[in-house]
Amino acid sequence: MGVDSKGPSHVLSENIVAEKDLDYDTESHIAPQDGKLQRHLKNRHIAMISIGGVIGTGLFLGTATSLQSGGPIGLLLGYAAVGTVCYSVMISLGEMVAYLPLPGGHIRLAERFVDPAFSFVMGWNYWYNWTIILPAELSAAAVLMNFWNKSVNNAVWITMCLVVVVTINMFGAGVYGECEFIFASIKVITITGLIILGIVLDLGGGPNHDRIGFRYWKDPGPFVQYDKIQGAKGRFLGWFAVLTQAAFSFIGTEIVAIAAGEAKNPRRNLPKAIKRVYIRILLFYIGGVTIIGLIVPSSDPSLALTTSDAGKSPFVIAIKHAGISGLPSVINAALLTSAWSAASSDLYTSSRALYGLAMAGNAPRVFLKCTKNGLPIVALVTSASFSALAYMGVATGSGKVFGWFVNMTSIAGLMTWFGISVTYLRFYKGFKLQGYDRKSLPYAHILQPYAAWYGMFMCLLICFFSGWSVFLRGNWDVALFITNYLPLALFPILYIGAKLYYRTPSVKPENMDFITGLKEIEADTYDEPPPRNWVERFWQWLM
């Protein structure tokens, strides 16, 4: 499909919808569309959804295991390395979804720029990922409630959280966006407060007035000798253990692509959210793990706790060492809202992934059924029904089996990143071959296509070596081996199976469709009214 070398920008500029009398939250420019998704997510919703995908229990709790495995420097370098992979994937995704913010996000893009078989694998892999994580988050919320009250059966807490999550999603994308805005705001306030508190404690501002400085970087040391393996090999394995754990903490940043099909003014809001991903990575993750490495020694026995409540958080450990009481309950409450936020996002994402699969022809068309306000009701109810798996965690035997399913979602998430990188490389090749100018895109990055190649390679590398610890002498674990490598093996198997079933060739670069859907996207694009005062200027900059 040859196109004018001027690219799509000249078409876009002629069709922009100007709305000079609208405020930022207006919905009057959107025509009602029965039976399909509608754009209800405002700019602040998209901004906070992108933040919420970055900050989670992985930062609050998962860093404890990482610090114990790699030491303070190993922890920092591991998260920094994975942060570069995350950023590479996000700028690849951002370039595509800012141009084509389609319902189904990268699932639909894979169909358009790779082939239907790849879209099939990407879609079902992604749906499985978020459908199984949902009951896991509900179980986590129940454990957090046990921090205050252990006398109530976990099934009660799971039911309570499930009702909240389903109710939020039943009211549609607009209500989900508002709730995520509130939940993500709590996350941002909590992690920012903890980082500031960590700096104060490190400089001796706690009740015990102990100035820690870089003490723990010297004793027990900057690195941990993994499994007591001495020398550079032990330090490298410690760092790589952090690498695999950190990768799992970053999974979820791509949720903004699924939300693209319901975002207002997507050509303006999506690029802005994507551009600021690096700030969140640097501020929240790199800043957070740096402070954690300063205020908690990697040899602290509390890091090895088997609980999943606030007691395992490195921040809480440091607070207890400093002699501050009361804050652990506050942090546990923040973790509870984080679990609710994650569960709500899981249901939203899995239902939209199923809707995207149906649009691509890879799932029954019944999942396309929407209410008048654009809620994919069948896809939502189907995805929500799998949340009943959370009750398996109440029983010991079934809980162990359920834990295996949850562990597999980590690799499934990384394979999603791999698929996004592959899709972008195809997008890049077709866009260039058909004579488009990348400068005409709503969002383009100077590091492409090298960032996509880097992201693709690193995702495969981390997945391939994710279960390396089972090969150490005396560490063989069948369950760990299967949960790490089964999802990796299933990806090519499912692709080959879908390829044989569909019998469709890969989309050639010269035949890639960069036009279909642009008219509707341009109709949803409009100029934001200029800020009237410094408060609105600050808000527009922030969001």
C-alpha cells in the first residue's frame, strides 16, 4: 500500500477537531457509540494509569528479596538495567499506539504489522497473564488484612475485595479511571514519603539519631556472594538474580496501550504519558532502591520473612530499626490500596484483551458485545469469573498449584514485551518502506529502531536464564523449572500451531495498513484549551 511521502501528518492537521469552549474533562465532543468501546478516559486518568503500572507491591515488598540476593549495589544495577529494557519497550509501544490508538492495543497492532498467528499468541498470552494475576492480587489483599486481624477467614476478605473490584469495573472505563487516579495518587504519595523518610533516617534524623550514611555499602558490603559462591562469579549471579526479580516488578507498564482505545484525545495524552515513563523509572524505582540499599543491610534476617504484608518491606524494617512506631500500619494500608488498584487494573486489562482478541478474530465474537455506554460486558464477566481461583489459595494443597500458575505469569509478561518489540520492528520497517516520514508521527524517538532490538534481545535473555538457579548443585526444583520455562516454550509452539491453523503469510512491509482507523482517531483529536492561570498551567504540565 503505497502512500504520499508527506506522511499522515498533513491529513491529520486538516482534520483536527478544535474545541475552544471545552474544559479539560468535557465529554460533549464524543458522539455516543452503542455496541463498541467509547473514549471515557481523561488525560489525568491516562497519566495515573501509566504511573500505577510502574508502582506496585514489587517495589514495596519484592525489593526485600532482591536486596538479600544482590546487595545494595547489585540491587541498584539490576533495577537500572531492567529500567532500560522497560523504557525501550515503552517507547516502541508509544510510537505505535500514539499513531494508532486502537481497542486491543498491541494485540491488534500485531495482527496488522506481523500476522494473525502472532496476534493470536500475543493476545491469549496477555489475557492469561492478567486473568491469573487478578486472583493472586485478591489473595494478596487478604494477606494484608491479616496484618491487623488473623481471626477472620481469608475467604471473607477475598469476597469483600472481589465485590469492590468488580463493582468498579462494572461502572465502565470512566469510573475505573477515577478510582485508578485515586489509588495511583496514594501510591505516589506513599513512595515519595518513604523515599524522603529514608533520606532522613540515613542522615540520622530518626529517634535513635543514628547516622547510617553508606555504612551498609561497606559492611556487609556492596554485593552479596550468591549461594556463598566466592569471587566475581558469586557477585555476578547475585546481580543476575536481582535482574530476573526486577523484571517481574516492572511488568504492567504496557497497560496504557490497552487503555488507548478508550482514551480521550489520544494523540495528545498517550505521547505525554509515554514520554514521562523514564521520570517515573528514575524517581520511583531507581530512587527507591538506592535509598533501600542505604538504610537496610543485605544481611538483615527480616528480609527473609515469608509473610507478604508490610513486615517484609525494607522501608518498614528501617523504620522499626529507627524506633518509629505506628507507621507500619499506615504502610500496610497503602499496600492494601495498591493491591486493590492492581486487581482493578487486572480485570480492566484482561477484559479489554479479550475484547481485542475478538476484534482480531481470535476469540468468539460474543466478546465484542458492549453496553450502550461502551462496557464490554461479556468479556468483563468472563474475565471476572476466573477471580474465583483466589479461593484456591485458602487451602494449602490447591494454593500450591495456584502458585505455579501465578509464577508462570511473570514469564508471560516478559514475552509480551518481546512481542511488542517484534511488532514495532515490523511497524518501523513498513513505515519506512512505504515512504512515510517518522517526524510526522505524534510520537517518535531518536533511539529507534535500536531500542526495540535491545528490548527484544534482553527480554529473551532474561526469560531464557530466569530459572538458572535450579541448575546450581543441590538446588534442583521441578516446579520452579516448569513455571519458568513452560511459558517460554509455549510461545513458539502456540505460534506454529496458529500459523498452521490460519495458513496466512506474514504481512509484507509494502502491504501493511497504516490508514484504516485514522479517520476515527482524527475525529477524536482536538486542541486543548489554553490554561487560564498558573494553577491550570501547572496541572497541564503535571498531567
